[in-house]
Amino acid sequence: MIVAMDIGNTNIKAAVFEGSRLVKRWRCATDPAMTSDQYGIIMADLFRYHNLNMQAVEGIMISSVVPTINYTIEHMCRDYFHLEPRLLVPGMKTGLNIRYENPRELGSDRIANAVAVSTLYGGPAIFIDFGTATTYGVISAKSEFLGGAIGPGLRMMNRALSTGTAKLPSIELVLPPQVIGKTTVSNIQAGILYGYIGSVEKIVGQMKLELGGADIRVIATGGMAHLVKSNSDVIDEINPDLTLTGLRLIYERNL
């Protein structure tokens, strides 16, 4: 078994793989104030609850966009799994030709997503990760990572509006039945959600135009993927385990 861990700005997602089969997945909060022992106890409890043996884990692959928590998680892996984890860093074998001006700038979660899309779906393809930030990536027909786009996530937009103004409240992220709202809350919901979905459609449409064709598959992952897909035809498929699968593939390519 191997464990893949994706450390994001809001959550840490983890999955246990037996070969290519995903056995179990879970998530917990990303909290730099927590100790390695606290994270270790969480992992031990989850393994125990799901009747999994921590000592049967042979390797750990980590992607992180939160450098301040890396030491804590690596220390937890050494103490509780008795393994030296592998952190996805520049120079690892990915099987992907990354056509980025400075590949070292590219987030490890985006690399993992690109590897998963290239391997599972092939190119040309566009992938979107609806996380704290909304990240887009493009895979060519030759399985090259061509680049992408980064924008704010829905929760970040909501938080920015409520904290950056004196009277506008934070709202529940539910799409209102119409754009013309009759209350302050429905006005904000319309502005944020219809605006967000429209921006996704515009960015994907422009990417397809720049790639020279409309017949390009769009793969989505992340917490808000279902909300967008249920209100737009821009997404072809949702893969909730895209990043974790990419980490598993990268781990295997670096044995």
C-alpha cells in the first residue's frame, strides 16, 4: 500500500492505494498550529476505524502548496508510519514535458493533476481544480503541459467581499433562481455564483479557441466542481481523486 497526501490551503486530502486501486480517502483541515502528533493521532484513528494497517504502508507521496506545514507532516510520517515521505519537488520523474517558462514556479498539485489527466484521459484536455484558488491547466495532444490560468475560488470571493466591505455579509454559496436578486443576499449570490460560472465558461472557451478546436475534453476536480457542472455544460467529467491519483502515478515513476 502507498499513501498519497495533497496538502492544500484549506484541507489535507489523503488516500490509501493498493496498486492502482484506491482503497480509502479522507480529508482533514490544514492547520499550521497542529503538531505532528496531533496529525499522527488523526491518521492512526482513521486507519484503525477503516481496518487498515499503518505498518503495511510501503511509501508516502506528498504534494504541498503550504510550505509552513511540510515539516510537521514529514515528521508525522517518520514517527507514525516509520517511513521517509517523498515530497513532490522539481526534478522528479513525471513522464510529462512541462512547457512552462519556469517549471519551478508550477504548484505540485497542478503537476499531479497534469500527470493524472495525461495518463487517464490523454490530450488535448483542459483540467480545472476548484479549490481555495481555481486553477486551470492544459494538456496537448502530445501529453505536454502547456500552461494554464489561476483565479480566486468561490469561498475566497465570498470572503473578500464580506471582509472588504463594511455592510455586505458572507453568504451561503447557493445559486439563486435568477440573476436579478430582490435581497442583498440574493444579489451577492447572483454576483458571485453567476459571475464565477461565467468566468469558468469564458476561460475554458478562450483556451479552446487558442488550442484551435472545440472538441477538447474538460476534466474537473475539487469541492465546487459539482456546483459548476450542475449549472453549466462546460465540464465533461468530474474526477474527485485526480490529484491523489496523479501523486500515486508519480510515486510509481520514481521507484
